[in-house]
Amino acid sequence: MGASQSGRVPMFQDLSDKTGFSIEQIKNLHNRFIYLTQCEDTLRREHLENMSDLALNPIRRQIIEAFFDSRNLGQKEKGCLQEIGFEEFVTVLAFFKPPKPHIAEEERKTLKKEKLRFLFNMHDTDNDGVITLDEYRRVVEELLSSSETMGAETAKAISDAAMLEVASETVGQMGPDEFYEGITFEHFMQMLKDIEIETKMNVHFWNLDTRTMQCGK
């Protein structure tokens, strides 16, 4: 056991350098990873689907898929993985890490762009570089579905109106015969340019109690 722990030290240091998490945070996240996977070496969708912390989240599906999206893992090939290791797990969680205080303006802009790209990927479910009307509608409807007083038709009407407003803001007034293909990443950045996404994008579903966890080793 001691050998395996000491063998993790270089890996933890490397992940700390890459993601900005402290060594202690990396160790805690490793405990969460072991807890979620029930001591397996890889994480699969069902491990996250069983989490009560995500059960009521209206965009639960998008959050789970984000962990397996190659675009978020620095891989050149597009597509989704069936399972991921601890390094990939930490890589995705780093997108939700708040920025350090007093960072340089250029670094803040880079961080914001990275987080916006991550959010864009979550909405661009077919991986074609554009958030279409159907994709946007699906996300808005899922967000609105948490309201028990709102019916499906009302949610659809609101999402359609929101998408048309986005279209008018990003590409201008469209003619009656024009077709709006959807939101590009450039449009997405323009829409959210006044929102401090780098400080607001946080999630805490990895905060689990692992004190009673045993792996049978």
C-alpha cells in the first residue's frame, strides 16, 4: 500500500501543475474517484448516473456527458469515450475550479474562453461546431422542466423565442426565407461576454463522504 501511495506522488504533482488544484485537493479528488468507481481504475457513465447529488439537476445529462467528451480532454479526435481514468476526471473538474485571486487580465481572458468552450461543447451535442435550434431548445426545456407549473408547450415557446432573440443579436435581422443554422462559438462568446463565467461556473457534486469506504484490499 505504501509503495502505491508513493508511486502516486509524481502523478499528483503533475496533475496539480496541469490543473491548478493543490496536491491536497488532488488527493481528495482521488478519494472521490475511488468512491465513485467503487475502487475500479476507470469511471463510467453509470457511476455518475447513480449520484444523488446530480439526480435533480436539470442538465444532469449534459454534465455527465461532458466527462466523456474528447473535446474536453485535450484529445485531437472528436467523439465520446466509454470510460475515463483519474487524470481525465480531474481534467474535466478543473473547468469548474474558480480562478485564483488577482490573476493577470490576459490569464483571466484565457480562462474565460476555456470555460465558455466547455459550456459550448455541452450544448453542441452532435459535435458539429454549432448549437442548433433543437439543441438549444432541448437545453432550455430541460432547465425549465424543473418548474412544476410550466407545461411542455410553454417551455417550447419560451425556448423558441429565446433562440430567435439570439439569432437577431448575433446575425442581425433575418428575411422570411432565411434559415438560422445556429450559434457558433464566436456567437456564443459574444452572447456571454458580459457574464463573469470564470467565477460563476462552479459545481460541488464531488464533495462526498468517503470515510466509510472500503475496497476490500
